[in-house]
Amino acid sequence: MILQLERRFLTLPKENTVDCSLVDFTKKAIETYGSYTIEHRALSDFRDGLKPVHRKLLWAMYGLKLHFSGGVKKAARTIGETIGKYHPHSDQGSYSAMANLVNLPEPLIYGKGNWGDYESGPAAMRYTEASLSKYSDTYLLDPNYLAVIPMVQNYDGEHQEPVYLPSKLPNLLINGSEGIATGCSSLIPSYSLKSVLKVVKMGLKGKKITPRICAKYLEFKFPYGGECRSDKKDLLEFYTTGKGRLYFTPSYSVHENIVSIQGIAPRFNVGTKFKKLSQIKGVRSIDDKREQRKIEFDIYLQKTLKGDARKELEEKIDNALTTVLFSQTILTVRHADGEHADYKQSNIPSIINNWIRWRIALEKKVVERLVGLENDKLKRQKMFLFAIKNRKIIVKSLDEKDPKKYLMKHLKIQEELVDFILDLKVRNLARMEAKKIKEKITSFKTEIKLLKDDLKDIEGRIFIQLQKV
């Protein structure tokens, strides 16, 4: 990035630099640096919901064939592949990003070993192991979809990497995103897969997604729990403007003189909250019952408190448990050249509507490619059938001085078909059966017809896919 920054200033016309004051030059330099940190590091692309380092990690694992159906490998192997081929930066920074992908609401990486939690980081990369998650394998790295997205050279020009991954689901909303860069911060909350699919299906049926639809149907979901306590007004403001305060608490219930808490809300610091709760008059003690990833603790209340005093105590506890997320929806759209990206303030309804349009265009490209592949297979089988029907002439041509010229003259076919026939082994030609070839031809024609029908209703094709999630 620094080299790109230097190149940008080296190419500035002299009239823009000679008479430029130090203040103006510094301001311009900071703006340029800030734009690069946003484009290349801090913010997620709306199409796949990934920051560059996350995308490079998944791509490196795909190259290592670390599929969910296979075995795991040491995290150090993935980090070495990532920083060696695609992301020549800190190994610890890349490993921290990898741990984030393990601990998402819908994990993009399947982790084995101690990958950390809401309080502590993961064990050293030489101890942990990982593979792609089933979610990533299925919805982010489908080979048929990877075949139609733009690829660019890596930093040293020796390898190729995708500009974005062909996400079949709106991963940005399912897993959320958080990023901070020069003069810019973004925090997009995560939502349940079920609620996101419900809204996307509405959009596929032609309904424009609005702030009111999002407020009504989208349900927040975080890795360690949490319930939204924002009122309808706050939610509508967030979904309309793309920024606002959202309020969350852990899930809890009150039984006589015990407040039982399960899970934690986002931005919930257990140590700080315990201290704050213990200072509330009427709280006797707090029993920490956490075990590994199970989060549970009980707050014991004074038994003598009744009526209004008890109600006031419960309100204080609720306020103490509440956390605030200042959410701001800023995202990027990476250019096909892989070098630049547009970043802008948006909102959740716009993200969904734009993602659906992009998803439809992506599916169309995939289907068109599949039609082309099936047509190639059909053409090949027709060539086989032609060869079978003219087997005697083909065998006879082998005794001629110029078999190619002989076949073109006697069969009246193009040079491409002659080359195909002459490349066939005589043994294979003898074994070919016209019946089986005709069956294959019928099968390919049927598949092509089905794919062309899908092209007429791409939205329906995607809808069927989402029904199977």
C-alpha cells in the first residue's frame, strides 16, 4: 500500500506540488493514505461481506484443498500460505483475522483446538488446526461460481486471487462486519440466517426492501447471545439512515431472588459489568458459573426487598446489563482491477436490494457458462456419433497417404472435425456404441433445455437454492 501511495504522488503534475503548502500537502497525503487503508484493509465488500485479509485467508485454504469434507491442518500452514502468496504482512495480524473467522455467528473456518473466545485470544498457531467450514465450502467457494468472477494477480504477480468471492448468501448481514480506518469506522451487526433469507426471498419476488420491512423481519444474532432492546423508533432510524444506537442485553430470567443470565450481549465486558452490578444496593453476590464456551452466571438479590423497591432494583440491574452499539453502515465495492474500491455510507435495506441485483447477475453468468459447457459436451458426443456412423471410411483413410485430405473429400466435413476424428484411438473407436452416445446426447439436450429455462427465471432458480439452505 505504501508503494502505491508513493506512486500516486510521484505521478502528480508539478503544478499540483510546487505551489502546494505543507498543510495542504499533508492533508492530501492523509486523505490518500486513508482511502487506501479503507480500500485495502478496513471495510468489507458488500458482495461477499469480507475484508481483504479474510478473503485471502479463505482463498489460501481453498488452494491448499482444506475442504470441510477433508482433514484439518495446522493453522501455521494456512498463515504461511496466506502471507507468502497473498498478504505479505504480520503473521500475528493474519492469525488474529483467522481466529475471527472461526468465532463468527456462521463460522467461515472450522477450528480445532483453542481458538479463543470473547475474553481471550487463541492458542499459538502451532497448536491450533483448521479447515474451511461447510458454510464457506458451500456458499463462498463453489467452483462453478468462482469460474465467473474477476481474478487479479497477487502482490508479486506469481499467483491469481479473486477480487471478491461469489457469495451465494448475503454474508455481510449473516456475519456482520466491523472496521476502523483513517477518518472512518463501520459496524454492521449480524443477523440470524433464517431472518435474512426471509427478507431476501421477499426481494427475489419483486418486493423492494424498506426500513420498515427490515425492522419487522430481521432478527439480530451474535456469537455469544444477546437480545435487542431498541425500540421501533431507534430501529427505523438505523435502517433509514445507516447509523444509530442499538441497545442489547444478555438473555436473563428472574426466579424469586435470583437473576439467571445466559450468554452475553455484544460489547459486554464481563469484568466491568460484574463490578458495576456488585455496586448496586440490593445485590448480595454474583455466582460465576461459566464453563468453557458456556456462559452463565447468577445474581443473588436481597430477600427483604419487595414491591417498588424490588422493581427499582430489577430496573437498575437491567440498565447495568445493557450495552450500546453505535452502528454505522459503511461498505466497499471493489473494482475488477483489484486495486481500487468505492466506499460509501449506506443502510441495511440498500445493502439487501443491491446484493439481490448483484446475486441475480452472478447467477445469470453461472448459468450461461454451464449452458456453454453442456453445449461443448453435446458437440463432442455428436462428433463421436458421426465417427461411429462413418467408421469404415475412417479406418480406410488410415491406409491413405494423406488421411486428413481423404476424409475431408469423402465425408465433406470441416477441418476441426477431421482433426478430432484422427486424434481418436482406433481401439476406442471400435468400442464406441451408437446407442450409448445417443443416450448421452439426449441427456445433454435435456440439461441445456433446463438451464435455458432457468435463464428465463433466474430469480426462481435462486429462490429454490435458498429453500434448501
